[in-house]
Amino acid sequence: MASENPDTTTSAQRDDPHAPDNPVEAIAAAWRRERPGTPVSSIGIVTPLWRLAKLFGDDRRRVLARAGVDTATLDLLSMLRRAGEPYTLTTRELADRSMITAGAVSQRVARAEREGLVTRRPGEGRRRSVLVELTDAGHALVETTVDQVLTREADLVSGLAPEQQNQLAGLLRVLLRDVQQRLDDHRLTQVGEPD
């Protein structure tokens, strides 16, 4: 209920002279009126977070579509790039860092390998260990795409002053850590992406 879409209630609220200007507050006010005692304090946090996640996610997908890469592939290439030279990680390290299953990592790697963005080879020492390495084409793609994505997202949050951005980032870190602990779920996935 707390993630209710404010766009669906805005038109109805226009006819209510007592409705707040903020559609998120209008949702909370309606629940307080209809069900006194219902805890509504989360609505002002969760609803905007859901809305922002959708807006940011949709915008990122558009930026990536123009660059010719999908979110999962960029995630894989970015992990390899951030590892530093020689831009190589084992499939196990990739699974640990991306917090997705080994099977999902294997699918991502296979797709990126078909596109010439990574190569795979047997690891040294441990049996069944597989090393994944960024190719020159993968390196070039991640360099240009990361710049496009991060520049765009920096622009989208530029309505907040730098100190506000730092404060919000700190509060979101605290909230994320606490919610992950309460739910015993430390995976990082995209909004709407199946587990």
C-alpha cells in the first residue's frame, strides 16, 4: 500500500478542497481519514523511492539502448573494469560482487562472449575455475557507456546541492543497510528484476 502510485490519485484529489498539494501526502491523508490509526509514516519515504527508482531505471535503459548495451551486460563489464588491470575475475568473484546466482553470471558471460566483449578461459589451480577477461571491445564499450550513464545521472540529481546529495546518500545507506538486515536479504537487483 505504501508504494501506491500517486499519479492514480492526483485527479481525484483535485476535486477535494482539503487535499494537500503533494500527491504522496494526499495518499497518506486519505488513509488517515479512511482508516484512523493505520501507520502511514512510510508512505512519504517508500512511495517517492519507488517512483524515483522507476524514473531512474527507465532513463538508464533509454541511455543504454542508445549505446547498444543492456543493464546486465554493463554491470558485468563494469565489474571487470573496476577490478583494474588485467580486467579479469573468476565467475565466482563475479557472482559474489553482483550478488546474483552463478547461473545468471554464466548467462551474462556467455552473451557478452558471443558479442566479443569478454573472453573465458580455465582458471589456474582450482578445478572448474573460470576466468573472465574484458576484451578491447568490451573495454571501449564500458568506457564510453559509463561516462554517458554517470553524466546523465549526475545531471538528474543536480537539483540537490552537493551537501544535500551527501546527506541523502548517507541516509539511504543507513536505510538500505537496516532494511536488508530486517529482511535478511543482501542481494542487489534492479527494480522489477526477478530474483
